[in-house]
Amino acid sequence: MAEGSNGRRRFSDKWGKHELDVLAVLSSAFPQWLTSRQIAQRVKAYADSYGELADQAAKAAFAKQFQRDRAKLAAMGIAIESRQPEYSSKSEGQDFASYRLQLGDEPRVRLHFEQEDLPVLAAANYLARSISMSQASEQEEHQQQTSRTAPRVPQMPIPGLGLDSIAPGLGTQTIPESLVKVIDSRRFAATVDVDGEHINVAYRDTDDLAMYVLEHPGASIVSPREAVDAFHRRLNAAVNLQELNDDDAASGPSAATVISQPLVRAQETGSEERSKSHKKGSGSFQTGSEVDRRLRLMLFLSAHLGEEYSLAELAERFIGRARTEDELKKSVAVIHKDINTLTTVSDDGEMAGSQFFDIDWSLLDAEGIVSATNSLGLERLAGISPQYLSLLTASVSYLAHSPLLPEQSRSQAQSLYQRLRPHVKAGETPWLSLTGYELEPNSFAVVRRAINDGALLDMEYTDGAGRTRRKLVAPAKIFVEEGLYYVAVCTDVDRSGKSKDKGKAHEPSDHQWQVLRLSRIEHADIVKPEHKPQFEDVPVAELRKWSFDNGTAVTFITDQPELSFIKSLPGASVEAYGTGEKVNLTVSSDSWFVAFCIAHARHIVAVAPNTLRSMIIARAQRELSLGAGDDQ
């Protein structure tokens, strides 16, 4: 790379990317709007290729290339807005749109993050980016009246560049593989009203969303309209479910294919889809592209003008911690090359080129320290927009109270949430959720305290049939199955803490046990016993058996074979039946089975026993009556 007469490097464009030049031109012109012709004249790569846009072929070629570069920048977190220009002379290109950077009306928020915040922050940013991209796709599809079959969430959304400018090293964090799988499998988003609060829900498909709504009594889908209509179609199909006679309902597993393992609560859909979607990109280590890294470095330096950073420090923040001296030297060389690229100028003095900064070259050459000034106003892009900060805060809160992160990371997420919350205006946090992964229920804290203190619980809860019951129990263990919280409780204890059957041994298998979903506990008071109950640590497999003992045998018929949601039902026996299949299984929750059948009613034609079929029809009719106003 040659030196110019002014001592600065000259831009050769050998690396073949235009995004940085486009960003430099628009940033230096802000807040003015630039026409297509002005952009084509000022960006060297465009001018070399398309000249003055004197003919239609050049205009079409430029438009295609510029929109491609614009889309790349938008995907990296830098949006370029457009408008139709006011009347101007032909020399100004009156037939062209005008463009400028989209910075928003509010200043960006800059916060200080500790190194220990970065793993949780990266995970929350991954979730927030998925939701925000999903919503953006939803708005575009609504405007264009296009199909909802296109994925709403990219498989590997990159870190927000504005956030990365104040949290260097964010893009080098490793996100838990399990979290990546869960987020990547939920490609769509909808707004759901739950008890008067709007929640952004990421879901796999419309069956999955229907299951979420039905498992939250009083919930309703607000938008998009297509999701509301799809939910109503399932409700109408459920109303028409047929009855199975005793001969059809009776079936032995010996004549059927059995899906092994007992069922506590089947995943609604898509374990197979999750694995397929994840095959596209199993790595969760966010390295980013070359251009992405340079953009993040550019924004970081813009946010810290005049400060000094060694090349080694920048290499660790933007490439990752080196394991050997050779790796460190290579990383330093890459960052040094990035600095050169970000500080070059074009061969033609009339073109802005990529000269984002003035660098203290003597300090860099002598000591390997970078100090940048004069960033063409790019510091406007550094930091977090208030709107995205709200979504990020909601993501941190969700991860702090859901089973997607280990306990230690959840504690760190809660600490980070407490620091982010004061920077978000009251009532502006767009709460979010992922289907199948509920937040810690309200009863979580009191149940955990009772377990830790060896106390009893006098609790009111809703059973599988929807009836409210009251019982004194000794909670033994909280566990998570498929994203939902459960507690195993001993039910044969008195208020002293002793077994009601004094002659009974105190082995876990000799007690009377019940497994209950935590969200079904309406109220619980702690009771201190005279004697603390003693229980051995019991594996989850044993807990499943306790849950399964008092289950309900059910049967349903499908309209076609080998449906994916059938494959996700462990413990079910499946056999051919007409054009579809007959499925027999035992469920521990009648209300779950009601929701399951409605959510998949487009493929379920008959259900037994008739008592549950009546509950399904009644629930579907009730939901339809509540949603009647949606069609007005």
C-alpha cells in the first residue's frame, strides 16, 4: 500500500469491498441527503465502474450494487434510509432517490461493561437481535403482502455494532450451544397479550404458538394478523373433533411402534426441526467477517477518540485471546492491516475514500499504540439506541429467569439487568419469551426456600383438570423438563414433618409422591415442622415415574402418517389407522393434552376418552368466543 504525498496511505480497493467507502461518504455528508448520482461520484469503486451514470445500463448496474452494499450494512446494524428527492435540475439527478445514515432522533446510550458481563451480554444480544430482525421481517412482509413462510430470524445474527463499540470483545464470546439451538429453531415472532401485558414471543411454527397461547389462560395473539387467523383455524378444527368408540380407543403397544421413554410433558413440536436448523451452523463462536470486524473496530475507535490502545489489546478484543505467541503476532498483524484500511484515502482527491480517522502514526510505528482522532462524525453510530437498549434489557431479564443459562450465568444476568434497568424508561421494556421455556414461576422462590430450609408448604394449586386444590406437602426437588419448571413433593406428611404412616420406611420409593408444574401453584405458605423431612437425591428418571403413576390414558387419530409432532411424544405407541395413525399414550396433565390437541387440531380427527374430547371442544369454543372481536 503506497504512501501519498501527504503521508497517508492510498486506497487501492484490492480487498474488493465497498461498504466502508459508502459509510465514509454518507457519514461525512450527514445530515444532508445524497442522491444516487452523488454517491456514485464520491465512492471510488462506484465511479470507476459506473462513471457518471450517463446511461440506463450504468444506472441499473449501480442500483444493484448499491442496494447489495446497503443490505450488508443493514445486516451489520447500520441502516441507510431513503426518500424521494425534491425537484432539482437534471444534472442533480431528479429521477434518483436520496440516501443518508439512519441515526434516529434520540442520542445513543453509552454504558460501561465489565469483562465478566460479556458472556451474558453476548447471549442477550443474540436473543435481542433475533427478535428485532424477526420483527423487521414481519413489518416488511406486512407491507409487501408476502408469504409468512420465509424465516424471520437469521440462523446466525451477528452482534449489534453499536453495542460492540462500547463492549469490545462482544463478538469473540462463545454463546452456549443449547441457547443457540433454542433461538435458531424459533424463526418467527408474534405479539401476545398475557394478562394485559404485551410480550414478544419467538416461536417455531403456528402449532407452537397456539400451544403457548393455550398454556397461558387469558392470553391472545395481537399480531401479526396471519398468526391470529391460523390460531382460529385450529380452534374451528378442534370444535369438530370426532369421538372414538371403545373398540377404536383400545390398543395394545405390542401391535404398534413404541416411542420410548415415559412422558411428563411432550415438547409441542420440532425436536427434529431444531436439529435440522442447527446443522446449518453448529458453531456458536462469533468471529464475524473481515468487513464486520473492521466496522466494529471503526465504531470502537469512534467512541473512544483520543484514547490509546495497544495493537495487542485491540487484537484480543476484536479477534480473541491468543493461545500462543505466533497467534498473537498474526492477530496483531491483522489489526494493523485493519488500521491501514480504515485510514486510507483515494487516489482521486475529489473522492472521500475510506479515511475515517487521523492516526498518530509515529506513536503507532514506535510503540504499537493506536490513538485516533477526527472520525468523520462516526461517533454518532457508537453506543446503543434507546429502542434496542429496551429490547436488550428485556433479553437480559428473560435469561436471568429462564432455564436457558446455568445458575451462575443467570445470577450474572440478574446483576446486569439491575444496572441496565435505570437507563430504560418506565413502561418501555418490550418483554419477550420463547415458546416452551417459561420464566421462573411466581412460586419458584417460596418453593426453593422451603426446600433449602427443610420446611413444608401449605399450598393451593390447579390440578390437571383445572380444579383448585389445597394440600400440605414436603417439597423435595425442583427440576426442569423441556423448558418447564416442576417440583416433586411428598404428600404423606403431617404438620410435624413426620410420615402419616408411622410404620412406613423413609425410603423415597415408600413415600407418596406427586410431581407438579410450578406455574400451577396459585399460593403457598411455608410451614416450619418439628422434624425436617429427609429425602435422598432422586434422579429425574425416578421423578418422571412418580408423575406418570396417576396419568390418564388417551388415544387420538391423525389424518396422515409420520407427522413430526407425533415423533416428539416419548412413551407413545403408534400404529397405522386408515389414511393416518392411531396414537396411544398416558399424560400426566389433562389440561396439557387439551392444549396439545387444539394446537394440532388440523391433523387430529378424533380423540378418546370422550370426557377429554368434551373438554377440548369446550376450551376451543371459549377461545373462539373471546376472540370474536378480532374479526371486526
